[in-house]
Amino acid sequence: MDHSNSIENNPTYSKFRKDVEGAEAIRKIVKLLSYFGINNKELNEALSEIPDLKKQIIDLSTCPDRFNKHFSKLGWIAHESMNSDLMENAISLADSGNIDNAEQILVDYYISTEIKWYLMRFKSIPEFSKRYELIEFAYHDTINKNYYSSVPLLLMIIDGAVNDIDKNKGFFTNTTDLTAWDSIAAHSSGLSVIRDIFNIGRNKTTTEKITLPYRNGILHGRDLGYANEFVVAKCWATLIAIKDWADAVKQGKKIPPEPERNKTFKESFREFRLSLANYAESHKRIEETSAKVDKWKPRQIVLVRDVPITGIISDYGAFTPESEAIQFALYWKMKNYGNIAKQIDNSYKKDLNINKEAKRIRGLLENKNLSDYSILKIEDKTPAISEITLSVLFEYLGEKYEKPLILRLICYGEGDQIAINGDINCKWKLIDNLYFQLDIY
């Protein structure tokens, strides 16, 4: 492998190594100064963690290259959202010569319910969102071992989504550029490599079992032995890696930024002093938060004599998750989908369009007319997360439905930092889980 073009030399990993090497040099200077009685306990404690951090960064940055070296020829590539333990375990088995067992743990993972948490992430990109129902069908077919239907479905989703994102051709077209700056999935050793493997011409009809998702052989009806766990698992792994590529494209990483100029020693030292000040401030904030966490006690409020807790917002204190839950119900009843969109925690979305979010909420709720609501249960899960169970009565297509709706909320404080239940000016946000709970079957 050409190490000058390795994933470990991606700008993010290079910066991590450069920063930790700078910190290592400072650690040695501080250690030397301590011999002359110049000592700072907190600084020494912070810098003592540098050797372990350095090892972690080396391990983290080299794993994707090592994974691709073992597995890309078998149809697997490393990608940003790949489970790190899974990657490390597979590499460890492959390093010891146990490549078959290594591949089997990858297969077992990508055909299991473990991949369910990836599904909602596809909703954040329109090109996947419009195919979300098909993605769900493919997931359920996979879990039910209906590989004969899930494989062609996944291949079509992969090709169509890439076509829409790249505005050129689909995933399996040689002219489609599947690379991006500072990316793992979109590195030259990633998606482009397995695309070429999956795209191999299959000009002979065969009933033999295949273990690679040959697009031409499967969709043109030549590879009849495609319906197995190896093929479907590699389709899922590829689809999820394409989502990571799409994220890079949406972030403008098709074109690398202008290189940063080298800083002078004076600038570097000024940044170091600022980092120390930030560390001291951060350390103080952590200590204050730890003290609050130590004192925090969870509430668990349930029905009293089968009488639901009132659905009137003025009955609850300010800055509480239950008041935010009641506010959600009020917005729903008033059909104010824009304010519901603002209630949802979208901190993980880089390019949030509140109008699109409101449209999505409208699509979910506008045909469900809320007539009554009340709180059934209040349960604090962690100092920053609470679950409020609402009983909601609504009409849908002439039928009345009464359902428990669990609203999971997270608390944010100043500067959008995670806060603790009970903090003044704490702002509660809904963790978006409405879609499945309000489905009508």
C-alpha cells in the first residue's frame, strides 16, 4: 500500500497526530521545569495522559487502512460510521490468519438488528429520505432472511441515490467520482475499489453461490445464487458507507480547502496559552457539573389512582421536560408544525432547514387530529434525559385512536451544552422518535 496516500494521512488524522506531538513536546518541557521547582499540578495531570492519547490516535488512524488491506478485495471497506469494535475485532482475526471468521462477524453484524440504528440516519439526506420506505422494506426482508428480495432492492437504492447525489450517473458507473477530501469511505481505497469489484461483467448464467453483490449478474438475471447472507450484508455495508460519502459531499468536501499557512512560534505559543486557559475553564465546569450530578436524584412519577396527570401547561414548573411535552401536545392540537420542528433536537444536522423539518412533521401529523391528551408517566433516565409518556387521543381517517406516546427529551444549557435537569434556563429538546410510534397499522 502506498503509505503517502493512506487514510491515516487524511488531514483530520494528521492534525490529531501533529497536535499530540506538540503536546508531547510541551510535556517534556514541563517535566524538565519541574526539576527546577517550577510545577503546576493540574497541568502535569493533564499532560500525563498524552502518551495514552498518542497510542489511541495511532490505533484509530491506522485501523481503516489495515481493514481495507484485509477486506476490500472481499467487498468490505472501512467507513466513518462503522462500529469501531467490529472493525478492530475483524482486523485482529484477520491479522492472526483467521480471515473466514473475521468475515463471518462482519456478515453477522450487517444482517442483524444492529443496523437498525443506521436507518433513521438516512432520513437526514433527501436523496435517501425519498427512498426511506424502500430502505425499510429491505431491512425487514433482511431480518426475515428474504435475501432474494432485499438484495436487488438494496442494489437499486444504492444506484439511484448515488445518481441523485452526484447528478451524473449511478454508483456502478465508472465515471462517477466516489472520492472526497478527508473522508474514510470516500478515500481512493474505499468505495471506488469495491465499486469496481461489484461491477465486474457477468456474462454467463450460473446457479453457483456467489459471495459478492455483482450488480450486472444479479440485476440481469445471470447470477442466480445471489440470495445469501454474504451478498446482502455487503450490500448493507456499502449503502451505509455511501451515506458517509454523501455526508462528505454535502459538506463540500469534493474540493479540498486551501492549505493552512504554517504558524510562527509566537502564534503557536499564543494558541498554547489559550488552550491552557480553556482547559482550566473546562476543568472548573466539569467539577461543577460533577457536583450537580452527585446530588441529582431521578424522579419517577406515575398515575395516581388511575387518574392521568393534567394536560395543562401552567401546572408545571418552568424549565421542566413535562412542560415541554405539554407544549408539544398544544402545538399538535393547534396544527403548529413549525414550532414542533423547532422543539426537535437537530444538533446533529449540519445544514438544518427548519421549513423542510416543518413539512416533514406536517406529513406525519396533519391527518391525525388531536382531541385530548394527558401525562401518564414522568421518568428521569439520566441527569440530562427524561421520558414523558403522554396519552394521546386523535382521529385519523374517521377512526379514533388512543395511544401512549413516549417523548424522550434532552436538556441543553448555555452555548448548547448538555445541561442537568433543574438548571435555570434549561431548554428541553425532543429526541425525534415520533415516526414509528404514531404509525397506524
